[in-house]
Amino acid sequence: MLRKVKINQLVEITKISTYHPFDSHNTFIPTVAAVFAQIPEEHLLNTVGFEIIPGSFQMNGYNPDKVAAYIDGYHTGETILYARR
């Protein structure tokens, strides 16, 4: 059963880097399944929502981790995990 949670009932747990395969270098289409598959086990049971920080997948400046992921066919995103307060 789906229960609604008001935004003021959420608290940030942590931020994680998530990796998303791409078909086109210009397209960033992360899936819910891809994000949940990358949530660390210690946060999985408490996570009730997430937010991919807008623009975090872009290659601004030089970040060796992002460059390596990009070469391997992945966009990276910074994702905030939320738990119920």
C-alpha cells in the first residue's frame, strides 16, 4: 500500500554517487531501479525517496572519477537519499 509522505517529514540520510549507462553521450536518463540497486545496504531499509541533484551528471571541470565512468559508458550523478523523520 502506497502512503503519502509530506516533504517536511523527510530528512537527508546521505549523498551517494550513482552510475547510469547511456545510449547517447547527450542523454541522461537514470532509472529508479538503477538508483535503488546502488543504495548502500546500511541505508536501504530506511530510504523512502531520493533526488538526483540537477546538473550533477554534467562534466563541469575535471573529475577523474567522472571521466573514467564516462569512458566506460556511464554518466554519474550525485544522489541524495531521504528517510522519514
